[in-house]
Amino acid sequence: MKITVCVFLLLMIVPGAAAQALPGFSMQVKAGVQLPRVYGAESDRVTDLAKTGWVAGVGALSPLGKAVALKHEAFIAVQQNESRLDLFPVSVAYRKYGLEVFGGPYMGILLRSGNYGDGTAQRSYAAKNDIGVTIGAGYTFKRRINAEVRYVRGWVPLEENAGVKDQLKVYRQYVSFTLGYVLF
């Protein structure tokens, strides 16, 4: 029994002592502007999807070491004709001297759109989900204020109506600029 208690205490103390040398878990709130574009073979046929919009969200940073961390972020993106939930579930970030470079997967979920159809319409309608990749860089000033630029490129066609005709080869891409405040 004494050995079990000693092993349990050792397992509780060692990670705590190791965590003292690492920067801690942190949460941020962020807001900014999104500059969307569409790309693909038929991008000239879709002009209403490239409207400047606003983003707001939260982010968490989980350090893995002194310079490597995992970022987890969720944003609400609002444009004139659509709203989306943009999720960045796990991006690997390299951080040094307040500067950070990151990359990882992206997932977008359509919340509202002017052409959100049920598949029975004769014209195409907005795709409900998007997946893709993101890369970006940021800088943290005085450990509290964060500025970040992010590039996102989607892989799922934006307009679909597979029951009637082929999907348009048009995909989402955007650059966003955000300012954030580190809560803890």
C-alpha cells in the first residue's frame, strides 16, 4: 500500500513541477476583419461571396514545451449575405520572443445564408460545411495584446446542387486580421 501511495504522489508532483518551467494554459478573446476571396475554375460566376466581414471569437493556447504549443480557436464570421462558425480545432504553433507561427486544419459550418437551400431548387445553394487548412502568424505585445494574420483555404465547393447539375468548382479562401486580449 505504501508503494502505491508513493507512486500516486510521485505521479501528482512530477507533472506539477515540470509545468512550473513551462508557460501556462491561456485563453484569449479576439475580434477583427475578414477579407474573403473565392478561387477555382468557375470563380468568376460567383461574386456575392467575396464581401468583407467581421470575426469575433475565443482561443486557447496549450503549451507542449517552451516554444511549441497547440492553439484551439472558434470564430463567428459575419458577412453581408452569410454567417459561419469557423473552427480551428488544433493548430501547431511555434512561439519565440512574442512571435508565433502556426498552421493546422480548418472547419467552417454555415449558420445563415441568402441561398441556403434544401436541394430541390433549380439553382445552386450554399454548401453547409467546409474543411481546409490554415496558416498564420501573430505577435503578443506585453503578454496581453495579440495581433494576428491568418490565411484559410477551403477544399469543399461553396455552391452545390448535386441532384441537378455538377457542382461549381469554387472554393473559399480568406485572410483575416484580428486583435486579441489574453484573459489568463
